[in-house]
Amino acid sequence: MTAVTPKFGMGASVRRVEDLSFITGQGRYTDDIRPEQVLHGYVLRSPVAKGTFTIGSLEAARAAPGVRLVLTGEDVAPLGGLRSEAMQKQPDGTRAPTRDIPILCRERVQYVGDAVAFVVADSRALAQDAAELIEIDYETEEAASGTAAALDPATPLVWPELGSNRAFFHHFGDKAKADAAFAKAAKVTRIEFYNNRLVCNYMEARAAIGEWDAAEQRFTLTTGSQGVHSMQKILTSMFGIDKDKLRVVTPDVGGGFGPKAFVYREHALVLEAARRLGRPVKWTGDRTEHFLTDAQGRDNIVAAEMAMDAEGRFLGLRVDLKANMGAYISQYAPFIPYLGVTMSTGVYDITALDVSVTGLYTNTCPVDAYRGAGRPEAAFLLEKLVDACARDMGLAPDEIRRRNFIRPEQFPYRTQTGRLYDNGEFEGHMKQAMERAGWSRFSERLAQAKARGRIRGIGMATYIEACAFPGSEPAYVELHGDGTVTLKIGTQSNGQGHATAYAQFVSEKLNLPIDRIRVRQGDTNELKSGGGTGGSRSIPLGGVSAARAGEDLASKIRKIAADELEASAADIELADGEARIVGTDRSIGFADIARVAQRPQDLQGFGEFQQDECTYPNGTHICEVEIDPDTGATQIVAYTIVDDFGVTVNPMLLAGQVHGGVVQGIGQALTEDAVYGEDGQLLTASFMDYAVPRADTVPSFHFETRNVPSVTNALGIKGAGEAGSIGSTPAALNAVTDALYRAYGIGHIEMPATPARIWEAIHKTAMA
């Protein structure tokens, strides 16, 4: 019997209820908010990557028109710095010391964009004009800007007192076991590559508004975020105040992708300035500031090798990963490579592992979580290596994967890093993706491309990721007097469609149209706690809690209706905002139920799902490209995705999430690269030099699911927010490499595979 998809519940392709306000210009972002008597802040930033400085006279700046306040490092020294609590234990049991981000620098700057002073004036323009009057004398020093050379003896030390540019060291696996596997290997394949640094470039640049209520001795911070409660915790600790003395509010957010999860120095600065001035203070960053100072992503140097037997079966894996942290340790930064390497063996049955991770300091912008947060790096490493193994063994890419996949009967499967996969049918989705992509007919398309003077390649990636990490996300629902329902939850939408997806869970339990359900997030006054959005946790954790809260409220509604209608609660059904006795026309509306309820709690529902293990979405991406050898220009001509997300909540929202992630992954593979010069200057500090994907960079995608419900999650959901960015980068780069290898024997090209880089590789080979 075919299951019927509900109109609004799980499985329905409900259009996003929040989009009307966005596409008609009615969205309300931080910079749209203008409190009465608001002042404006401007951050004066270092133009040099490394050096000492002295501030001369501030009198001209303070006397400039409209200026209300000038703060320097000495003024905010009591606040301390932004300290990471994410440093993991090293093999010897110690935790490496952090280097905290100062609210404003004192005497020394460590990267271009480091904050030196904060000027508050009647307008941003006046604040910026005054900042230019501040006299600062910089004594520039030689910078350490390159990841590859960070540990070279000749490279300057970012923090001389540490004696090295090494920030931390971690190890996973069993070295002796891996050595034994390599000793008996029939073949060893080795690769080295750079996982390029990325700038997030969400549409909405960061902004923050600080307010101070002198009567209540209480702050309010309004800012785009990925969760207000973590910000509240960090900032109240910094200011030495109780949680109830800081309200954090997040309105609409124009993209997050990880970097908006963090507390930045501007959050503390607007609060401190508001307290001193007794007036609201707003800071709005521009695109250049985003490039220079918002936490960046990736930036790893990797060497990896795989030991194989004579049949191409994987015996052991070695990885040496060096992860650039930038000049300071950002909020979650040390955990990102640590998390990534826990997924080192991916979808393959690899029984010996030796992985080393070294964190590095350089005089560059701090690096932290960016969509996928370590898992894209792990997937790229492994899928690039597996393709190289296939070439070395003379096997097809699908065949070497097929020989090494974890088989369905091996689940639950414990990896060499301790990850516990609940289930998966990896060969199943690979086969399905190959069929949809026309893999068996690629030779025909290759011949047609050659006839047009083009080279063509096809690449795949079979990935798995860990997400929806152990924990919970409580949900609260309430029925109001007008018959509408409000859900409150501590995650934060950054464009994912939470107002729609969460409403679907509640709608299914109450049988209520989703336009009568409101979702509220982003206010510490309304919820005492919340885990925020990140790690694809919102729907696997928050969605289950929302469903349970809806069920709890539905039960209470049935009970009240039963009392009013003089019936049994078991005989009450809910439909379209009414409770009625099954099989009769006797009913009572939700609004009337709210009116007759005896206690407020009778109209409130609560749900919480505690998950004890991660979920593990997985899938296959196949990318097909054509390259013009005369120009090096790459065209993606087809892209196929078959994913296992356990259960699909809303196919339309899911496709949007996957499409966006795929484009970001393609951007890393083909166009994006944050490049620092030897002097520590960011050479790609605008869209003139940093190439994000455009509409003509990507084709229409073919996307479908082949779901195997999770047995870890109560509703079988595995999570999907980051998966697109995890499978896409290796698929796209493998396709480019396949084209180059078929035509010229080129088995490696660095990311991004730009036209210039491809053209150079082709012509170097032709001249050899």
C-alpha cells in the first residue's frame, strides 16, 4: 500500500512560508534596526600583518565632528580577550595553550585587519573620518603567512614565547598496526595537496547593536547569529555579569555557514560603548571587513598514503595534516581538524589508521568552522586519494570503491577513530547515481567532446559525514486565543527555512495548516537555553522535539475538547483548527479551547529528544566536465546526486539545501581561493580577485534520495545541511583530474582548478 503524503506534515513539499517577506524586501536584518538616538561605530584596523605599534595623540579624533567616544586596547583591557574552549587533549594528555583574540590590540598586531581602536560618532562616515586622525606608528616585522612554510626554521614566529609556530598536535589510530599494514602492501599510493583557504561571503555582512539600560543595569545585543544562547554565555562571562543581565536578539539572518556562530570583538565593543555613552551603538561591517576579519575556512596542507593488496583492497591509511589556525585561536577552531580526521576512513572498511594533525599559527585571519567544518576536508582527502589508488591499480573508480565499501551486513560499524555508523548502503546509492548520470555511456560523450576540440572527464565522490552531534534541542509550543500556535526553539534560521520545516512537524500532530503556526527563535528573553544552528543539528534534533511538543499539545487539546463535548479523549480528532468527535459534526474550535482552558500550562506543549550518537548521512556525487585546452576553462556539463538522508522532511527545502552546498563545494574546487602575500597582505580581498561561483558556473542538478532511515534518530532523520558541500568538492576536482589524466596523463592539480592553472598544467606537459 502506497503511503499518502500529508498536505503539510513530514514528506510534503511545502513552499517556504518566510519567503514572501524576503522577496518583497520586508526582511528585517540587524542593519535595518535603528533604535532612537543610535550612534555608529567604526573599527580602525591594522594595515600590517605583524608588528608593534604605538598610538600617539587621540585628541584630534576625539575633537572631530560628531565623535562621542574613542576606545583603545587599554580602555577595554579589563574585558580580556575572546578565548577558545575547544582545545582538545594532545597525546600526552595536555591541552596546548591558546592565543586569545584581543578585543582591541595593545602594542602588537598579528594580522592585517587586527582591531586597534573603536570610534563612535553620530554616523559611520564621521566615525571613519575621525579614525583617520588617530596617529599610529607601526614598526613592521616579517610575517609568517604561508601554511606550508609555517614550521620551517627560517619562518618568523607568530608567538615567539611558544618557541614554534605549532599550535597543537593530535594523533588518531594505531601507528604500529598501520606500519604493519604498509609493510605487507602490494602497492602504496601517495598524494600531497593544499586544501585551499576560503572566505565565507554570506550575503549579509555582520552587524551588531549594543544597548544599555542603566535602570536595570542590563545590556541588549542585537546581531545576526547562529544561536543567541552561546553568545550570551560567552559575553556574560567576559563582562562578569549574570546571564539575565544580557539579552541577545537575532532578527532575520542573511546566511551563516559557520562564521556567524562566533562571538566577535565588535559584539563586545558595541556593548561597552553603549554602557559608557548611555545610548545605543551600532556597528555594521562592510564587505572588505568581511574578507579581512570574519573567520575563514579550510587551509590545510595534507600528505596521505594508502596501502593496498594486489586486488586493490585497502589495508591501511596514513595521513599527515597541517591545519592553519591563523594568528589567534578562534572559538571552535582547534576542534575543526580534530573533528574532520575522525571521518578519515569514510565509507571504506579500512582496518589500520595512522593520522597526525598539527595546528599552525600564521599572521593571517583566524580560521574556524565553515560549512561542513572538517568533514569536507576529510572527504576531499579520501576521495582524491581513492581515485589516485584506482589509477595506480588500473581499476575503474567505481570498482575500487565497490571492493572497499563497508558492507550492509557489517553495521553497526565502528571505525578506527571510534565513530559508530548505524547503517548505510553505499554501493546502492553509487550504482543509482551512476545509472542516473549515464556513466556507462560516458565514452560516447568523450568522443563527441574530442570532435569539438574539448577534453572531458567524469568524477565521483562517495561520502559520509557525522552530524547532529549528541545532545538535545527542547521545543515549546503554545495555543493562543485566536487559535494559532507558536513554537519556540533555540536553534536559529540563517536561510534554511526553519519557519516552514518546524511548522510541518507541529502541523502533522495538530492537523493544523502551517500558516497558523508561528516559529520563534533568536531571543534569550523567550528561551533560557538553546544549542543554536550548526552541524546539521536543527532538524534531526529540533525537529523531533518539535514533533513531540506538538503531540504533547495535541493530547492536552483533546482532553479539554473531550471535557467540553462530554466525550472520551480517545474519540477526539483534530482537523483544520478544530477538535471534533469522530464520525459526528460536534466540534469545538482551537480558539474556544484556549478560552475555556483552566490553566496556562493546559495550552502548552513540551518536547525534547536526547540523541546519544551522531547521525551519518551519506551519498554519491557524480560530476562531468568539459575543458577547453586552449584556455583552460572548465564547464560542468552534468551533475548528479543520490543521497541517503534517512528520512525527507520537505523535498523542496532539502533540494535547496543540497543545491546550495554543492555550489559552495564547486566554488572551492574551481574558483575560490583566499591568497596571502609573503608580507601577510590578503591579495584576494574583494570580489575583483576572489571568485565566487556564478549562475553560469553550475548546471541544473539532478538530485534524488535513496534513504535508509537512521536507527539513531527517533524519526530516522540523518541531517542534510552540510552534505552538499562535502560530496561536491571531491566530485568536481576528480572530474577535472579525470579529464586531464585521460588527455595528458596529468594525475594531480591543485584547487582551485582555475583556467590559468589548468592551462599551465597542460602546456607544461606538452613542453615536457
